[in-house]
Amino acid sequence: MTLELLDGRDPRVESIWTWLARTTPSSFLSWGWIECWLAMLPTEHVPQLAVVRRDGRAIAAAFLGYHRGVRHGFVASRQRTLNATGIGRFDELCLEHNGLVGHLDGGIAALVELLPADWDEVVLPAVPEAAIGLIRGLQIDRATIAPYVDLAKVRACGYLPIVGANTRAQLRRARKNCGPLRIERAHTVSDALAIYEELVALHGASWHARGCPGAFADPWFDAFHRRLIAERFPAREIELVRVCTRERTIGCLYNFVWRGRVVFYQSGIAPPRDPHDKPGYVCHAEAIEAAAAAGHDIYDFGSGTTSYKQRLATDAVTLVWARIQRPRARFAIERHLLEWKRRWGASFATVGQ
């Protein structure tokens, strides 16, 4: 096998990626997402495409960002980042279910073995735990669940019967509290952008009330999604939904639709009016039931241990943020100091209780 590194905007990239990603289950690895990402990145941060070939034929690929940095004031590192840039601002898009496209025996570990020796760490954001395996030099920074709803279960017996009794009671009460609901789905790009505008306003108001700017405050982030909607909504890869009562919008959802999987990406939810008002629960329940009726397989809440995701989900997988490190003394010192900090921090916390 051989490895070819191409500039991310090389004319050959689209055909290679489109062919290899034809069976990927991740919307974040679809060409629609990738094309928008490459187009929106500043030229100096466009990653290379690493193409693994066997007998001259492309069998697997991934984008590799390159970043040199120093953390903790002393840990210098040359980083290759899987399908990301390594630059915080441009990686706030929060891709998940990350990995290679195509098929490579040995997966990520095999790709790493083929890389030129110009790196100290290969950073792996949001990869499925099952894709990690046993990789030499692997350090896991964090792991979290990614809850989802198995829509076959919803089709079999309805949604409410398969969630917990407490969640079921809260949903019934919240729906009764709302009264008749109107579900508005975007049918054109213009509709989609109008719902997106309302979602951004609701999202921003909610986060401003908590003293934070919200996800859409960065103009680059907002511009990315406006372009993505304009380009991919006509391909039915994006879903924008508004849920209304007789009086007001209670919430808007921005979802990706890809190969049987509806992926919840972001929302704008109106503030509850009383303790029984659960606008977020109601919006997701409506979207889940609609996804099941449409014949989809999964309603994916994305990663995170937020209580509403766990309450509304039926199952979960684990995603990990990890790095493969070359043997470097500074990394060993860093691990030792972080472990010391973790142990002593826990000890101090216990003493203070």
C-alpha cells in the first residue's frame, strides 16, 4: 500500500472522496459537508487529503490538518488532526462519528503507519470507540455517550411507550399544556433559511440569558451554515422544522438527514412558561415520530450527557476524543503532571466536603 497526500482543493479530491464515502454512515463525512467545509476554510488552513492506495486504486482516505502549538507552556507538538484543522475556531463545527472513508484493514492505525514522520501527535476528534482498537501510543482525552433513538422501536409500538415512565408523563403533560401544535417544515431553501433565522434568534436569546454568546455568534460559523443550507437543502440532506402552538413558536430544529439517520445538530427553543412547559421535549418528540413515520433508522441526538438527551433516547454509543503520540519525554512528563493534578485535585475536593 502507498499513501498520497493531496492539497485539499486539488480537483481530484471530489471524485476520490465521493467514491470512497458512498457508504459512510456519517453525515459529517458526506461530500456535502466536506465540500462546504473546504470552501469556507481560509487557504492557509485547508487540510491535505491522505489517500491510501493499493495497486494504484484509492481504498481509503481522510483529511489531515496540520498545526504546530505549545500547551501548558512547555509541551510543543506538531499535530496532524483527523478531518479537522487543529484550529479551535474552525473546528467548532463539532463533527461527530469521525473516521476514514472507504475501507482499510487496520483502520486509523494503518493510516498512521503510512504517514511521513512530520508529526508528534495525530489527534482524533469524536471517533466511535469501536474504531480505536489497540493503537500504540494512544491517549484518550475524553469519552462521552452519544444517545440516539432506535426508530424501528418507535414504529413497533409508538414513541411514548419506549421512554421512561417519568419522561412519558412529562411529555404527555407538556403536550396537553401546549394545546394543538402546528409543525412547519421547510420545503424550499427560502423556507429553510427563514426557520434558520428564527432558530438563531431563539438560540442566541437562550444563551445570552445564561451569560454566553451561543454557537452562532461567530460570523464564520453562521456563514458556514447558511452556505451549507443553501447548497444541501435541495438534496434533502438538511431538515429545518418549526413547532408552533396557536400563540407562538416553541422551538426550531436543525437536523441533518443522511442514509437513514436523522442527526440533531442545533436548536432554538423558547423559554418555558411554567414548570410543566417542556418545549424542547415536545419539539424532539414530534421530530422523532416524524422520522419514524418517514422510514428512517436512527434519530441521533449527538454526543453529550445532557439529561434531556438521555431521557428521550433509547440507546447510546460512545465517542472518544483521543491522540496517538510518538514517544516523547515531554508527553510522558505531561501525562505524569496531569495525573498528579487529577489525584491531588480529587483529594483536595474530598477534604473540602
